[in-house]
Amino acid sequence: MSTPYSYSFYGDDEQPASKQWVSGGETITIQANGKGSYSSFSSSGGATSSKEIDWKSKIKKDKLTIKFSIIKEKFEITKSPSEDNYGWYMVLDTDTFGRIDQIIK
């Protein structure tokens, strides 16, 4: 069962959804069933690097963790998801992420 707090991250039990959040070269997808993914891409001086994690997500207090085995990415939830005139956003660490909704079929 989703709580009002978790609803803004990934939707509710009546309409299973994932929420995709983007910020620069980072993308986070969180699903109501606990699955999640994180990917990042950066380029500097002609060199590129990328990182992908696709397995579990966990929201606990003010932390969001996405992990697969020993590979994990942790974020401090600086500002919980909220909606303003421009749409949904949240701040993880110091990065602002905007939300793009999609239905999981």
C-alpha cells in the first residue's frame, strides 16, 4: 500500500505507475513494486562515462537508494517531490530532478 509520501515518488496501488525523474545526464525511475533504475551519462574533454543500475529502489526517511548486489547509488532527499506551476520536481543531494510520468503495462 502506498503512503501519501511514497505516492509522489511512484504512484498508487490502484494505478501501478513508474515515475521517471531526470536531471542533466541523470535518470532515475522508481516503480511502486520496489524496482528502480538509475543511469548517468557525462562527457568532459572528449571522454564520456556512464553508469547504470537496474534492480531495487528503497525510500527510507530522507534517503533514496537504488542498488543491484554491491553496486548502489544513494541520494539524500533534500526536497521531497512537490508540484508547482511548472510540474513535479524533487531535489536529491543538490540536483533538481523533474518528473515524467509513464504507465507500466
